[in-house]
Amino acid sequence: MTIEKRVWVKSGIVEELDEKQARLLRWVYEKIVFYYRHLYQTRWCHQYPLSLSRLMKLCSRNGQAVTNALRLLANTVPVGSDSRPPIFYDRKAAKRNKSHRPYRIFLRKKSD
């Protein structure tokens, strides 16, 4: 069994991931890349940035698993890497219901 280590960007804390967690991270990242390379702005339902609910449907996983993977991908990098995390997200308040703050997930540009 291999252990993957990732470092939290701002705190420097090292997180150890087992194979199952590392596989989930790769799966979620692949689905984010798939959305932006193949689906984004191809149909009216894909005209918006990737949301957490659409990512859950793409990955066929529950909200908690996808949210945990999303937080790890957006806030950690592999040990020894000096790059920035490959994705980022924000939560913008909805216009009608201000307490509803959906996730908007984005890929980071390579030059960023």
C-alpha cells in the first residue's frame, strides 16, 4: 500500500493519503478537467462554471466525498512541489436567496 503525501499551502501541514483517497482525488480532478475541456459551453446546461452538484453527478459520488476531495485539491500540493494547487473555487451568494452560496469550481491556468 502506497501513501501519498500532500502539503497544505498556507500552513505547511503534511496530509497522508492512502490509495483510496489518492484515487478519489485523481478521479475528481479528471472529471473537472473533462468538464472544462469537453462539456463547458457546448450546451445551454453547460454554460456556467462547474458547480458542486454537477461535479457530484459527473463523479457518481456523494457530496461529502466530493467536497473533501475538492478542498484537498484546492488547498494542497504534493510534497516537494513548489507549484500552486491545480484548481480553485469560490462561493458566490445567489441573487434570490442570499443564504444559498453555491460552489463555482475552476481550473487554474498553468502560468498562474
